[in-house]
Amino acid sequence: MTEPLSFDATRLPSPHLNDSHEAWRKSVRAFVEREIMPHVNDWDEAGAFARELHQKAADAGLIGLGFPEDLGGVSDGVDVFHSLIAAEELARAGSGGLVAGLMTHGIGLPPIIALGSEELKKRIAPPVLSGDKLIALCVTEPSGGSDVANLKTRAMRKGEDYIVNGEKTFITTGMRADYLTVAVRTGGDGAGGLSFLLIESDRPGVTRTPLKKMGWWMSDTASIHFDDVAVPAHNLIGQEDGGFAGIVANFNMERLSMAAQAIAFARVCIEDAAQWARERQTFGKPLAKHQVIRHKFAEMVRRTNAAQAYLDNCAWRVMKGETPVAELSLLKVQATRCMEFCAREAMQVLGGAGYMRGCRVERIYREVRVMAIGGGSEEIMNDLAARQMGL
């Protein structure tokens, strides 16, 4: 019998999961418990994890999940729910930085797969999906992130090259990445002037500066400067001035995955706080026997149940081929607010123990804000959803 209020017990049964999903969950869980759980605290303190973890994750099927078989991926029999299970199980380690750093190809590679030439896909995808090369998505700039249509980094065509000038910031895996999928302005103002370029990070004129953060310590983050960087025209991803649709499509899947992570983090918080509440004695009885504490858990579970049901519905619609932009936007808000609430309440239950480094709840607590901001802030998400509703 599953332990009450454990990570597994706090996930609602789903009609969308079958035996292949459960087998995949067991496989990912075994990988996480073997390769990640014993090291995650040390990696967080060190601010990095070994690059070889990407190769191990590739061997376990994590890196290639959902990508074309002919490029080194794993797609036969794979659906959206397999990807969400991977996000959930990786989140059990209690580190958003681990997930962000290990799975950054999940946002850096899809534009190449969706829009790139056959030559570009065959050159870039296999080494990334094997874990030998790392790729990062570069969209956000110092002047703005969610306002994609007004990005300023410029790529001017000059003979057989594009000459790139500008700056990207808050780039996950920006320091370690071998390849950069960069949103650039090749045309006029607005969304119609944007393109994607694949830029190798060792090209002359590319400089990178590490950024220190509140959370996600083990995931490197960078500002990247492009100073007259010459990029071959065959590195253009898709059509010139046709990148905006790819940027927007990328956001939708990123938000779905982030929602799955956020809800899983909430369940981690419930699990650790419940274990502590059963063991901790206060005023002559276990902490869990105090009504005010029991009510905290009831509220946390209520919120995770609601968020989980919303996630499953959105994932089912995406699997059917829909693009429910408003629902995905609101789901991301719902999930990250659920995570924030559960992290706060779990910290209250744990008290001083939760404030100590090395505790999953402590790490999740300081990663709340990046989950609520990254991939589209609450304010942007709510406004996007309202506009999709015709308001």
C-alpha cells in the first residue's frame, strides 16, 4: 500500500496512462535514484553537475524522448504523457536547476527539428540527443523577454554569412552550450522580422558571462554577447523572417512541461512535510495530530489535485493535436501558484529543519520565483489567456 501523502499517493489516477507509461515511470525513477539522488545536494552546493550526466541520461532514453528515431531520438509509442512523467520523476530530486540544466535541449532543439533543413537537423540533432553536445535556446534580451516581437539582436546578411550583433540574457546552459538557437531580427520591426539562427558558441565574437541566481544553482545561466559574429547562411533555421511562429510553438510545450514540474515539486513538499509532521513531537503529540497542521495538508492536496486534473486535460488536448493557448497559459499560472503555496506551507510545517540547506523543501522554496517567471510570467500568461478569450 502506498504510504499516505507520499509523492505517489498525491497524484490522481489518470485515465490517460497505460502500461507503457508505468514502465517508463519505473525506468526514469530507477535512473533518478541511481544517478541523481545521491549527488543532488553536492551538485547544488558546487553550482554544477558533471557533463557526463547528459550522456547517462541519453543512454536511459531521457534526452532523446519524443525526438525522431532517424536522428537518434525515441519516438515509437511515445506520447505527451511520457514526457510529463519524465518531468515529474526528475522533479522528485527536488531541484529545478537539475531539470533545467539536464533537459535544456528540450527547448533548444525543437525549433531545429520543426523548421530546420535536413542538413542542419542531421548535423546538430544526433550529437545533442546522444548527450555529447549541449544546446541552449537564446530568446530573452536585457530589454525584454516575453515581448518577443520586439527583440533587438540583429542578423544582417552579408554575402554567404549573417553578421550578428546583440545580447541575450538569462540563458539556461548558456555557459556550457556548444550550440545556441538564437532568435534574431533579420527584417523590419515586429514579429514578421524575426528568424532563428544556429550559432556555434565557439565562433569569434561570442562572449559569455555567468550569472549568479537565487535558485537553480547547479544550472548555469549566462548573458551572451554577439559582436560581429559571422554565421554561415546555411545555419538559418527555417525561412528568413519566419521564426516567430516557431518561438510561440516552443513556448506552449515549455509551459506544459513546467506545469508538470511545478505540480511534482508541490507533491515533494507535501511528502517531506508529512513525514516530518508524523515524526515531530510538539506539546506531547505528533505535529500531525494538531488540527491546524492537518488543515494545511488538506489544502495542499486540494490544490495539487486541481492542478493535476488541469494538467492532464491540457496534455490530452495537446496529444490530440490541439493548441489550447489560453488553457496552457492558465495552467502554468495554476501550477506555479500551487507550487508556491505548497512550498510555503511545507516550510511552515518543517520549521527550522526546512530552512537548512540540503533539504528538498528548502531548495524548492528558493526556486519558486523562477518557475513563476520563466517561460512567461503570471501577468503575461493571464493577459495572453484573456486575449485568446476575445477580451
